[in-house]
Amino acid sequence: MKKLSYSSKPMGTVSTLISVLAMSQAPLVASANEAESDKNVQLENVVISAHSFDQGQDEMAQPATLLTDEALDRQRASNLGETLSAQPGINNSSYGSAVGRPVVRGMSGARVKVLQDGIDSLDASSISPDHGVNADTFSATKIEVLRGPATLMYGSGAFGGVVNVVDERVPTGRSGSQSEAETALRLQYDSVNQGKTLGINNSGSVSLSQTDEVHWRLSGSHFRSDEYELPELAEHEEHEEGETEEEHEEHASEAKLANSDVSFNNNLTLGMSYVFPSGYAGIAVSESKSEYGLPGHVHHEEHTEGETEEEHEQHESDGARIEMRQQRIDLDSRFDRPMAGIEAAKFRIGFNNYRHDEIEDGAVGTKFRRNGYEGRSEFLLSPMANISQVVGLQFGQDTFKAVGEGGASESTVPKTDSTNLGLFWLGKTQLDNWGLELGARLEQTQLSPDQPESIHADCSSSTSNFGLSVDQYQDKDFNTHSLSFGVVRDFAISNADDWQLTAAVTSAQRAPSTQELFSCGAHAATQTFDVGNPDLEAEQALNFEVGIRKTQGDLTTALNIYQNQISDFIYAQNSGTEVDEFGLYQYVQQDATFVGGELNLAYQVVNGMTLTAMADRVRADDLPRIPADRIGLGFELSTLAMFSMPTDLILYGQWQQVQKQDQVAENEEVSLGYDLVSMGLSYQALLAKSEYRIDLKANNLLDEEVRQHTSFVKEQAPQPGRNVSLGLAINF
């Protein structure tokens, strides 16, 4: 059973152009540092498992965000993007309660790779913003976000960042053996959507001999919710032209966002492993099922011919819905010192069967299918000339397709076989007072689409900047390479020797994805008509960043500034025209530069009282959905740390100010700013053989109208209004 403890002050990831502080940005509250009587507080050096060298945050040249323990519990939400959205440099590309993909430093999609315990989530979330990330946040024990050299371990295209959701589905036994099983139960209720969450984890081990054990872990979660309540919207404050008083009152009283419910979101995972003195080998089997609505696409504003008022009202309430199912098998193993010259060998592979249907008006509009696998091998070599090295191989194969209701003849994306092979190397050494990290990766990607008999006429019409033809659906081969270099150096300020200087430069390439190359057709759920471009070239990114951080003492902080120059940046451009009442989006390329920064700061005033601040900013002119500037402040009070009580009562709060975003792309709307205020109270105590915690939290206390600029449906689907949640967690 865990003991009462409080994790370290937030370090987060951090960077910010100094001007960011004077302008705007958002707060972030995290958990306070573990109290030390001599007030010489040090951040808990939690190992970043996604890094091959098993390093902590203060040992890495690149910034890393880590959510664990109480900090994770406070931010945990029904989707990954919302869970991470309060962290500096990370935003949420929201598509309702069920869908939210992380936006890291203004980048999303395929440039931000999402992992489940070190292997790709193997879903369809990088393909379209309305597809949920199939990573179980309710069962996660920690969430890691990496940038910089280490991202090359997971793909050249991950130069935006790597998000690793760790749920320890294959138990490693490396945290110490358990003689008894341990069970964790969590319940939560949310008022804004009558959301109900149930999560359970059970883990333990049995001894086979004095040295060998069998470990298991069973985890499951269930979430469902109604349509969420809205704040009073500014668009309803004034009468529309020709609107009667009765109609105005009816519109102004709209309290819920249509089609924002989650019928169910179920996850079940069973993992077992054989643990021996020199390592472990294990397997995990998991299944996920969900059904949810996509808000923002309830249409049928006019009566169809012969339609009764009752039928019209029924159609008005219909919208696109997703039915998803994923089955997955993960194999994981580690062997320490298997032979001379190798300190550790790791092998991991995930097999995937993913499918989801997009349903509109009760009929399946588009079927998405993805089947395949991804694997990796890593070898930690014995140091040579004081250089620690990791060499690894990553490989994968999958088949993806998006088929319209008319079958193969109406494929939005044709059936495409993809193979990927990457070889990477990481090295680190110490040179005087400088810690050096280097990385290199070679990668080959092959995409083999089925050639259609014909394509939609509008894909090659005069409305497009380029014309698609059947003979362009040919095999595509991309050979990409990436290099990185990072440094970290300890230095002293005002006799404090716990400051660090970090800097990194990364050159990386990304091959175009299947949908960017071969899309052709309507996507009902997003109300877009997508047109790919088979002539796209690989992106080339050159990223520079520099930062300072302080990891010990009453004050902990981190500040980074960065510039990411991307040649031939690929994005879906809004043409401003329509095809069959769908907005026409074309995949195009242009050079782009992302410039920004992040700041995170925590100060322990006295034992048990911590103040926090954060800020972030990113600029990428002429590109759509770039996050707005944010600043924020927070606090935390802990009776356990202040008064050494046997139980703990924690009071925390945070304020986040998001600025108006008027740096917009062509055919993109400006987003207004808003303030987010949240407060929470947590009570934690120990009983004879159990630990329990009661959480009461209120989000969006001011009931602000929140429209996230990173969302594709910000105009149609504002974020929920004021929400009060009550949670109970029990470990026994």
C-alpha cells in the first residue's frame, strides 16, 4: 500500500519568449514538493521511461513534461488532449468530450507521436481531428512528453514531440516484488454532463522460486456522459435579424451542446510477465470500445420536401457519431547483460486490429480500418571512451483504408499498405562540466495504395490547385534522416549551484502520410471534402532551442525558447469553396517557422504552501489553428506538510488567462480570449490496510465561453461550462 506523499513542485516543460510574460498566457497548478524539514527541497527524480537511458528530467538535455501521482489525478480527463492541456507548451485540439489530441508547440497530427507504453497507439487519431486517441488515461500511472534528441527513437516525423501514456500493462517487476495483491478503485461524477467514471486496477505477484516470480496487472475503466452544459454564449445576447422575442429566448436558453454525449468508453487490459533476476518477459491483451457523438455537425436547417415538423426536429437532433473498437496484443521483455558489451537488451512489439465507423442519420457514412504491428529493439551498449550508447531498430507494417458508404468505389482514402523501418543511435557523455547528447536516425517508408478505377470528379476540378488522376496512385518511397545534438551544464547563481543550462539543435525529416497523399472525397464527420496531393515531398525541420532550469530548493523553474524552421510544411488548406455542401480542404506545402517559448515556475513559501506560475507562446504566421498566448498562476496548501498531521487536506487553485488569437490563416476566424479559474479540495487518509482520497473540484468557475483556437469546430462547439466533480479513490 502506498504511503501518503506529495509529489514534487511542477517542473513541466518550459520555454517562453521573454515577451510572453508581459503579454499573456495561462496558469498551471501542479502538486507541491515533498516537504523537507530543512527546506532543501529537491524535485523527485522520476525516470522517464520513454528515454532509453532511463534518465530523470534534470539529467536530460531536452525539456520533458511528466505527470504522475496527484498531479496526474487532478488533470485526468476523458481524453488525452484535455488531460495535458494545462501544461506549458501543450494545448488540446478538442472535438467534444471524447476527442482531444495534444497540440505540442503548435504542432499536432502525425508530427506528435502518441505511444501506449512505448509503442504507437495504432489508432486513427493522427489522420483526422475527429478521431479519438485510443490511450486509456484513466488507467495511466504517468504521462510523459518528450521533445528534442530522444524523439528520434520513435520516428523522424515526431519532431513535434512524443507523448507516452504509461499504464504498465506488461508488469516489469522492477519496482520491487509484491507479496500481496493490491487493488486501486476510482469513482468520479461530473455535473456538467452527468459524467460517470469507474476505474479499477489490480496487480500482484506469486513466487515460483527464490528468484523467479509471475506478475500480473488487470485494469479496466468505464466512462459515459450526457450532452454537456454550455455557458451563456455571446452570440445569443443580441437578437438576430428577423428573430422574434420568443425565438430569441428559446435560442438563448440552449443549455447543452447537441451530440456531445459519450454513450460509453470501455477499456480492459490484462497483462502477465515472468520476472527473473536478469529481466522479464511478458504479454498484455487489451480491448477498447466506445461510442460517442461529434458536436458541431448537427445540420438539416431547412425542411426537406415532404418532411413533417416532427421528422424535421428528429433530423435536427441527429449528428455524426463514432463507433470504435480496437483489439491489441503487446509483447515486452528486457534482458540485462545478455552478452559481453551489452548492458541491456529490450524488445517490444504491439499487434493491432482497429476499426471505427462514422454514422450520420443512422447510416454508416465512412468506415476506417487499420491493421498491423509496430515493434522495436533497443540495445544499451557498455560505455566506450566514456560514451554511453543505445542502438535500436524500429519496424512496422499496417494496412489502412477509409471506405465510403458506396464501398471501394467511394474510398475517401484507398486501401494502402505501409511499411516502415528505422535505425537509430543515441549517445551521451560528460565533457568537463558539459553533458552531451547526440542522436541519429535513418528511416525508410513505403506506401503502396490500391489504384482506384476512378476518382471523384471534384478532386481534379478547376477548384483545385492541382489535379488528381488515377495514374497518380502509385507506390511512394521516402528515405529520411535525422540528426540531433543537445547539451546540459550545471552552473551557479547567487551561490546556488542547482541551475542548469540546456541547448539543443535537431534536424529531422517527415514523410507525408497516406491521407495527405491520397485523400479524395467527403468526410462526413468533419464536414470537409479532402483532396490529397501525391506530389508532396518530405518535410525538413530544423529546430533550435535554449533553456535554463532550476531543479532543487524552494524555487524550481524552467524556461525555454525555441525556433523550428520547417521546409515544405504540409497542411490542409481551407479553399473557401464547397463541394456538395462540404468545405473543400486541399493538402499543400509551404515553408513555415514556429517561434515560441514556455515558462514554468514554483516557489515554496513555507513547508506545505507553494505558489506556481506558467506562460507559453508560439507564433507561426499564416498557418491555421495556432494556439493563443497563455499566462497563469496557481497555489497549493497541504496540512500534512505544514502541520505533520496523520491525514492530509489539500486546497489548490489555478487561474489561466488565454489571450485573443488574431494571428490567423486565410479563411480562419479570430478567437476571443477567456479566463479559466478552477479550485479543488482533496482529503487523503490511511486506514488499517487501505488508503483513500476524496476529491472535490470545480472547473471553469466563472462559467466562461471557451472556444479553443486549436479546435476544428471551435465556432460550432464551445467547451463545457462550469463543472463540479466529486471523486473517490481507494487503494487496498
